[in-house]
Amino acid sequence: MIWLFIALLIAYSAFIHLYPIKWVKARRCKELFEPPDFYVYSYEFHIHTQFSYDSLGKPEDIKASMSAQDIDYAIITDHDTDAIKNFCDELKIIAGIEKKITDKDGNILGDLIQVENLKVIAHPFKEKYRWKLSRDKEYMFEMINLKDVLLDNKPMLFLYFLPILLTFPVLKERSLSLLQKVIDIEKYAYAYLKEGWDNPVIGGLDHHVKIYIREVGMRFLFPNYKHSFSLMRNFLLSKEKIACAKELINAVKRSLTIISFLSKPSLVWRKGNRVFVQTPYENSLIFLKGAQKNCFEGSCASTQLKDGVYVIYAYRYLLRIGRLYLGLKPMFITALEVRKDGDAPT
């Protein structure tokens, strides 16, 4: 009986490390590319505090978590109020509002986040909040909502719960990184393209603190902001230097955002119809999906594409056996419009 238990434990351990897997034909770029000059900034989006009816977190907890995870900026989006603005640091934090859009009969037409002149379609793949209004490009699109995508894959979430619970006291955020395997970025890439979206994309945490205990010398938050920050962040590739949070908003509207699951940025840029990708790791699997489909293996990729909208995403893999890639973890995802005219990071 004990040997059966040990065998099952070994099989379970192997599975959680080697899954997900992909069988794919990927080519390798042999040349290295020099990226254009742009600044890279990290920022978090779609965060709730005590000013939302369903969250208990405080502004000071967000600031502490930003420092712990080396995040440059945070955009706080409480439900139906921007009261957090009275506690914001203009250099690092800015306030927005999340609100449901309804018709005269109270039917939900979508969920909108507004941060000054930035408008974001939130929860776009959640049936309750399906966007029924204009798809004008003035709106950004929350391609990944961290809370939604984790809860959307409950079987996998349950599968990884036990090893996270057992290893968290020792490994902390490293154990939580197993949750990233639950995020099926390919599913959302296909949904974005299938539904015909061409709006620029952004990643939101939708973080709510549900348990908050504070005593002398003790502070406990669940879930903790720093844990969400460690799982996902946005990287902004900006031609211009940004000095404060308010400048960030205009830059987000003009520049490309990379939704990243790593603390190190991956870079994506284009020159006319040629797209370039550069990641921090050699064991990368890079996909470009749209009017054409391409797959590359290695730390960089480059290809000429037809005009159109493409979703670009990448994984790190643990082991490769021929065309079989095992132990995939998402690295990043973004969307890009390719056209003949112009050379730009976007």
C-alpha cells in the first residue's frame, strides 16, 4: 500500500511540473535583433480597496506591495467611486472607477473602467458583462482578468491547490507561480480573434481583499496584493519618459501594453509589416496568431505578416522532446495591429 502511495505521489508531482504540454512545429530565428529606443514601465490595473463594497484592502497595503514587487505604477478602480483619490500618491498611484453600464430597464450592457480619459472594457469574456455597446478603438480591452481566468478553470485550480498549500510556508510567491499554469492564454487569444476585436489590450487583476486582520505588529490580508502583483503585471513600452501616474494614462493610450506573467519584460515591436519579439529566456515558445499563424522556439522571433490584427503570446517550457514541449508556463500576451505604413514600437 505504501508503495502505491509513493508511486501516486511521484506521478502527481511529475504531472504538476510537466503539464501543460504542446505538440507543435516551431522554427528558430538565428539572428538577434536590436529593439528600438523606448522606455519600459510596469503597472498594475483593476485593483479594489476598502472603498469598494466587496473589498477590505487599504491604500498603504498597495504601496507596500508595489515596493515589494518593484511595480512602477498602480491604477485603483473601486466600484462606483473614486474616493481613493484622496489617498493617492500622484507620482505612483492614480484613481479610476469601475461601473456597470445598464439600459433604462436595468439590463447590463457591459462593465466599464474609466481612469480620467482612459476607458477600458472590463470582464469582456464573462457572460454577465458581455459588451453590447460600441467597439470604438477609444476603448481598451481587458484581455486577461486574473480573477476571472483563474476561476474559469476550476479543475486545474483545484489540482494545483494542494501543492501550493504545502509549499507556500517555505517558498511563498514561488509556490503561487503554479497558479499561472491555470491561465489558458491561448483560449483568450482565440476568443479575442474569433469575436473580431481589434482594441488595444490590457491586463487587470480584479483584486479584492476578502480577509483583513490587523493588530499590533501583525497584518494579514487574503488575498494579499503582493501575491497578485507577483502573478501578473503590465509592461508599457513607451517612446516617451513618464514622470508621474497622470502621464502614464496618456502613454497607455498611445503605446503598446504587454500583459506579463514574469517580473522581467518581454519586448514586442514592429517595423511596417515586420514584427519582432524578444523574451528574457531561451526556453521560450512564441506564437503569433491572426491572418497568419507562426510559432517560434527560442528567445526571439521575427516574421513578415499580412495586414491585420494579431495576438502574440509566449510560454516558457521546462522540457523539450522533439516537437513535444512540456511544463509550459505563460510568459506574456498582447495584441498588435500590423499595417504597411509606419515604424513604431506598436
